[in-house]
Amino acid sequence: MYLANKLSEQPIALDDFQEQDTDAAPRDPIADLFDPRLFRNNADRISERLEKYLGDASLRGLALTDPALLLQSAKALTKPGADTPEAHQNKLAEIIDLYIETGIQVYSRGYMGRQFSGAFPLAGIVDLVSSIVNQPASFYEAAQLPNVAERIMAEELNRFIGYVPERFTMVTTSGGSLANLTALLAARNDRLPRSWSEGLDVAAGTARPAIAVSADVHYSVTRAAGIIGIGEQQIVRLPINRQGQIEVAEVRAALDDAERRGLKVFCLVASSGTTSVGAFDAIDPLADIAAERDIWLHVDGAHGASLLLCDARRHRLRGIERADSLTWDAHKLLFVPAACTLLFYKNRAKAHGAFRQDASYVFEKRADIYAEFDGAEKNIECTKRPMIMTLWVMWALYGRSPFADKIDYLCRLTAQAHDILTDEPEFEPLHAPESNILCFRHQPAGLRLAELGDFQIEIRNWIRAGGRFFISKVDIDGVAALRVVFMNHEIKPEHVRLLLREIRRVGREILDQRPGASHEIGQRV
Ligand SMILES: *Cc1c(COP(=O)(O)O)cnc(C)c1O
């Protein structure tokens, strides 16, 4: 309709209202900063720099700079310099270089440390457009195409979730942590309906409201619990098995026990891909239990929901269409710039149940055709980036394949890494990988059992200091382990072998440097 109106209207000649720009008039310094030619010029230079950055095939980890030194460099750059275009350009180049070189190297083959990923470069360009046009995405009137694109991507991705098309909804949030918080709030307001108006104490009555989570749940979930008024002691931690999944056979007993302690569990959180080992909880049987007891089932798929796009891996989320809500980070395994998270609800009405507020300056009392597309009423954020645009443009141009193929490769690589580790003496993989995360320990001869955890941490630190690889660490059964997360499709099995060789070398050095180092042969752990 807007387009039709636009075509039928007589164009207004803006020039009639504007003073003529005369070359003789002195330039306004603020206007200079908005000069489109300056924009183009800077963008060209920075694109050139980024082209080199993206093409850098060197094996590099994280060049961790002493913060005091970096602060010093940044302070020097903050000092006012000459006020000329050349001086500004030089300083800008220095700042961009410093930005690029310090910090995590997500496009490097040595980067195996975290869940952040190198973004599809085109998605970065779309993000640049978003930054320039700066449309806040919570309201249709302000960000029309992003709101329509949200609707489209919700429908596209729901083909892989399987919610009833007429009933489900999706809202974007700045990160999985915020999505988990929003979902928990929706769950609380649905199962304890008076909590929004009268407070949690009144709404809960005599029972104390509680949530049940995996013993290995992401910290954002327990943090969200605290924010919505669920204390530490009202969190029921469900035991996990060797693979890091919730031990389904023990859930009913744990819930019964919680009830005996006066807790009323209103929400059960399953993880589709735990952060530490990438384990997928069995959704189907957990959905059975949630249904029996009228508990809201939230699935934290921040890391692993993207596996839904892979035909051969979707089974890890079997039963996902039964979850009341699902957190899905696109800035992890969909490779778009952070933050871009999608929060799905099985039942549209419940999404609006998270918040019940009047705000006459933004919310319409009577929904019109525009307000129906607004996300703000189901969203903690007011101003929000039009984050869906990166994902939608990639999807519109290339469809599912680049996402599915990349995820598939990364998961296959992780399985190969597991096999390599299994064959390698003195390395122990700690689980069969279910996605692209793998945890293991190095246990050379001569290492004492009591040192096992500290030794892994030392290895991680030495590897990081070496500057060629970046890996992380995580505690498993209370003992530190090494952790790799493969997010870069340029990493090949040979890079994994190089990493293991480096770990072995570093491990030997650490043992040799010990005071009175004696290789106690035979004292293998
Ligand atoms: C990464 C992660 C989160 C947090 O998401 P952010 O987007 O970093 O806020 C939550 N849950 C799981 C399982 C994660 O892996």
C-alpha cells in the first residue's frame, strides 16, 4: 500500500525548500562529518584493509596483549592530533589495525577456542547498511523491511522446527542470554499468572516457584532465574550422564524430591548443545515429563539449534516441536555478526504474556495492520538492531546450503579430531562429540594424578602464549580439561594434528621446567 501510494503521489520537489548550496559558503564542520564522499572514501580504505585481513592464511591464535600496553597505545591515539584529513585518515588506519590485530582471530586456522565465528563477509556488509540506515527493529513503522524479514525467517526456520504455522511466533533478541531471560519470564507469567501484576510472592501462594535445569546448564539461565526472582535454592539441578546430557531416568525422582521440599517447578530447561561439551539433552522424553506435570519446557539451543538445518544431524533435537520456547543463536552456528538471536514460541499468545504493559508513546491500544508486525511487546529491548537482516539476506541469496554445509563440515571435522585423539597415545577424549565441541586431556607419562587439572590449564596458557593456536578449557567432573570448538571451515585434520604436536611439545617443556623434574616413568594416570 505504501508503495502504491508512493507511486500515485506527486513528488514534492525538495529543492524548492532548500537554500542553494554555494561553493563560496564556509563548510560546517558537522556537515563535513556527514559528507557522503568522506564516507565512501573511508569505507573504500577500510574495505581494502579488511580484504587483506580476510585473506591472511597464517596460522595464528590469540595475540594476547598486556592490557597496560594496549591502554597506552589507545590513549596515545585518543590524544588530539592535527585536524587535517590526512591526519584523520592516518589515525583511523592505525585504530583499525590495532582493532583487527588484537583480540580473537576468528578467521584463522589456529582459532579453535570459542563459539564466536567468522561471519559470512557479505553479512558484515549488510550489517554496515544496518548501521548507516539505523532503523530500530522493534517497531514496524521504523524498520519495515526488518520486521517483514523477521516474519519470513521465522517461517523459513520453523520448517525445521515444526511448530504449527498458524500458532507459533518468533522474536529477535540481542543474544542468547537475553532470549533465555525472556523465555523464563514468559514461562513464569504463564504458569504463575498473577506474578506480573501482584508479584511473585502472591502469585506463588504457599509453594516456592522453581526451575529445573541440567547440572551443566549455561550460566545465563541460572542468572535469568535470579533476575526473575527465582533464588539459587529454587534451582533444581538435574544429574547428567557421561555424555553431559540430562539423565532422563532420574528426572521424575528429582522433581518429586523438589516437590517434597516445597518447590513448585514451573519451567524445565533442556540444552540443545551444552556450552562445555556440546551435549544434546533428549527433548522427547523431557517433553513427556513436562506435559505430565504441566511444566513449561524451554530449550536453550543457543549453540546447537542450528543443527536442525542439517538433514543428518537434526535428530539430535528430536521432539523440538514440543518445546514451549526455543533459543537459537544465529551468531554462533549460522555465522552472522553478533548479536543475532531468535527466540521461538510454540504459542504466539504466550509470547505476549511475557510483558503486559501500557506505554502510550509506543504501544497501540488497537492493533492496526502495522502494529501487528511490531516486536516490542514481546521483547525486553526497546531500541534493537535490525539483526535479522544479515541472516535474511544470506538466506535470500543462497538458501539453506551454506549454513547446513558449513555446520556439517565442522561436525565431521570434530568427529575426525576425536578419532585422531583416540589413536594418539597420552591423549584422552572425554566424550564422543555430538556437534563441533570436543573436550580432552593430555596425560603424558610422569604426570601425577593430582596435577592433571592444573597441567591442562598450564598447557592452555602456554599454547595461547605461543600465538599459533587458541583453545579453551573447561572443568569436567571437577577437573580442568582442554576444549576445542571448530567454527572455521578452513581448519583441516592436519591443523588438528599440528595442535596435538604443539600440545605434546609444550607439555614436555612444562614437565621439564618443574623444580626437581623427575619423569616418574610408570606413574601414568
Ligand atoms: C552461548 C550460549 C548462551 C549465551 O548466548 P549469548 O548469545 O552469548 O548471550 C546460552 N546458552 C548456551 C547453551 C550457549 O552456548
